[in-house]
Amino acid sequence: MKNFLILSTLSLFLFSSFKSDKPAYLLYNKDGKPVKYEKMLKQMEDADIVLFGELHDNPISHWLQLEITKDLYKQNGKNLVLGAEMFESDNQVIMDEYLSGKISNRNFEDEIRLWPNYETDYKPLVEFAKDSGLYFVATNVPRRYASLVNSKGFEGLEELSDEAKAFLPPLPVVYDSTLNCYASMMNMEGMGSHVTANFPKAQAIKDATMAHFILKNWEPGKVLLHYHGAYHSQNYESIYWYLKHEKPELKILTIHSVTQDDISELKEKNTVAADFTICVDEDMTRTR
């Protein structure tokens, strides 16, 4: 009887502790079932490419990016390659010079066109790469060329010099306008007459460029971890689609990020968006 009372008291304590817990995030698999971080990490052992779709202003996204980077480095060592939307392909030389110690941090930050939240959110990743001797790929299209596509379509890229085309995927760019990630952009609320047939193409040139430079810097035996906005790999489209179009045999693991008012259960609309979804309390503070 005494043992029963002890067990009952312990069970009540554990249940009460669980009920009163306030986790900042929970992790779910593609089917909306809660999973442990360790299980996600285990699945990464078989991946060629890991696509991490972040919420740009969410500190949980950025913290987990750094934690996953550290853990993948433990698994793969120098066979880990990093890449990011936040750096444009024409700035690869500046990135290389900084990581190799040829230029100062001041010169790097003055010249590479940093995002406003670089200091808090992306600098830790760059510095980890520098300290660990990892290669870091600037994958995104130079923004001036995305603007060119928005105004002139993909045809505008053909007018560029051969030197400029080195920062782009091979032309002509493959494009599937029926993919939901692009088709839905034609009906975006609040855009009005600003939405033309070129608007989703400007998004596609970013996806195509990022996929191109991911593949250019990946080889068998390595794993490339890529950071980008959640939309760029959501529902296995965008970057994912371009990677698979070029190399169908690639093993790609996707991570998505969402916020909810209640994170105890993943909402149906947020399921099947990725292999793993980070669900963060929507009251979480923003990084900018």
C-alpha cells in the first residue's frame, strides 16, 4: 500500500509538471506526430542535402539552425558544407576571403550586403564556419537580377554579359508555372495590379539559383546544410523541386518552421509541408 501511494504521488507530480510546462517550440514529423530532436538528427545521417526553412525573424529558428549546424559538424566534420539565401552569389569571393582570414571582419561586413538581422541571426553561423574550417556558399541570386526578371521575365537575363551569367543558373531557366509555390503568387492578397506573370518568375530565379549553387558545391560523401526562408522549400517545392529536377536521386531532408497560438498539436494546414516542422509559440519575441 505504501509503495502504491508513493507511485501514485510520483505519477501525479509528473503529470502536473508536464501539464504546467511551457515549451517554446515542439517538433513534428510529416504526419503531424511529435518527435524528438534526436530522431530528426538521426535521419540526417542519410541526407545529402538538408534544407532548413526558417522564419526570418524567429529566434527559435535561428537557435536551432546553429544547434543543427554544430551537431552535423560532429557527425560529418569537414564533409559538412553550409549555404544560405542571405548571401548573394556575386559575393562569394568576399565570403571566401573572410573565411580564409584574408580580409578583416570590418571589411567583410562593410562589403557583403548583409541582412539587417545579420549580427544576431546569421553571424553565429558564419563565425562557426570560420572557426571550424567549413565552406560557406553564397547561394542567392543577386537582387538586381531578380528585379530584372520581375520587369522583363527570364528573357532579360539573356541580355547580361557572360561575366554576369556566372552568378546565375544555366540559361534558359527551367520553370513550372503550375507549381503551387508560383501559381499561388498570382492571387496574393493586397498585391493588386503589381502581380504580373513575371512576379512568380522573380521568385523562381531565386530558387533556381540557390539550387544551382547548392549542387555546384555538393558532392557524394558530403552533406550540405542550407538556410533559407520557409517558403523556399515548403511542400517539397521551390529549391527542393529544382534540386530533384536536376538530380532525382538526391536524398533531401526538409525542415519547415511555423508559429501557432497553441503548439501542443500541429494544425492540419501545417502538416505534410516538410519532413520535420518546428512549431513555435506565436508569442515568441522577434529578432527585428
